[in-house]
Amino acid sequence: MTENMISTEDKFSPDVTLARNDADHCYELRVGGKIAVQCFFLDKPGHVDFTSTETAEGFKGQGLGKVLVHFALDDVVAAGKRIIPTDPFVAPYVRRHEGYKQYVDWPEV
């Protein structure tokens, strides 16, 4: 009988949080309370310029940066601002996701 068995799905609780940290000018993804990824920005009138994304050791290669960038871009769009993807991690993400195209002002090279 399997009535007393617990599946691994029942035990999995990732404890992931996403937030905008205005004091440090970044979006943060935390796992178990630890900062896993930070996406830094400059808040400009009508725009948010994404400047860099950093993933902490032990969290690299898990796709967490993409999750955070998606959250950050959606937050900017919801605030009625435009996206400046200066960050070499954010720029390719925006290019791959056509839904953001109308909200982007590309940085001058």
C-alpha cells in the first residue's frame, strides 16, 4: 500500500522570494533568505536602466537570473516606465522575448 508514502514533491519547498530593493538599486531573488541573484539598475525619469546582474556562488546555472529578470522587466512595465537594457545579461533576454520590444529603448553604443 502507498497510503503512508510521501512523494518528493510533497517535501519540496524552495522558499524563493523576489523583491525590488530601492535602497540598493536592485531587484533581488532570495533562496532560503540568502541573496542568490541581484539585478542592478539606475532609476531615471520614465526609464529603468539595467546595468548588471550578479549571481552568487552556489546558485549559478540554475536559471534563477532569468526568473529575476522576468520579474524585474514586468515590474518596470507595470510601473509605466521604459526599459534600457544596458546589462549584458538583460539585453539578450529582452531580444529573445518579443513581448518587451515595445517597452525598450536601446542604449546608445
